[in-house]
Amino acid sequence: MSGTSAMTNHLKSKHSEKFFSLNKGKDKDVPTSLVEPTVPSTSSSSTSTEKQLTLSESFKRNLLWDANDAKAKKYHYLVAEMIAPDNKPLCIVETVGFKRLLQQALPCYELTSRTYITQKLFPISTTEFLK
């Protein structure tokens, strides 16, 4: 195995069960102590239930939702619902803290402007709140 010792060492230390099952009877010159599975460490190695994202899944995860997307609309209405019943000022959607909160909680959601909330959401949401 020339040139693959780093990969072999990684497999032995991080994926020992798979390494052991793949190498059963193949490498007679590898000491058994190196091939036998060990107890996995509590480091940040992934568990067997996690799966790696495909490239397209990874890109989709980072794309912003369209303003007319059903998921985005849901959060538009929730923001309006937060403002209207408590009579909060509209400028709350422009504050740094609120923007950071939404960016961390919903990275795919793009916060709408005050104008959008006033013109598009409040006419709808105020009638719903009066019910």
C-alpha cells in the first residue's frame, strides 16, 4: 500500500469497524491490534445515522427563499403578527439585533422591508387579528 498510509491511518482511527470488515483476511502483514475495531472516540466524528449532503443539496440549503415562496410567506406573516398585536414600531425589522436573530434562526429567509409589511401584510393581518 504505497502512498495511501494517511488514508489507511484515518480509516483505522475514525472508521475502525468498516476498516476491519473490509480488511478481513486481506492484509496478513498488518498487525491484528491495528485492524481490530476500537471503541469510537467522543470527538466530533460523525455517527452512522448522519449522511453527507450531496452537492446539489448543499447548494439548495444555502439559497434564499423567494419572497413569494410558501415558507417565506409564513414567516412574513409571523413577523407582521409579532408587530401588530403588541403595537410594536415597524422599525424593529430594520434593527441589527432582529436581523441577526432571523439570519441565525432562518438562514434561507430574507427579511422583508417595512414598506412590504405595511402595504402587503398589514391589510391582511389586521383583519385576521380583529376576528
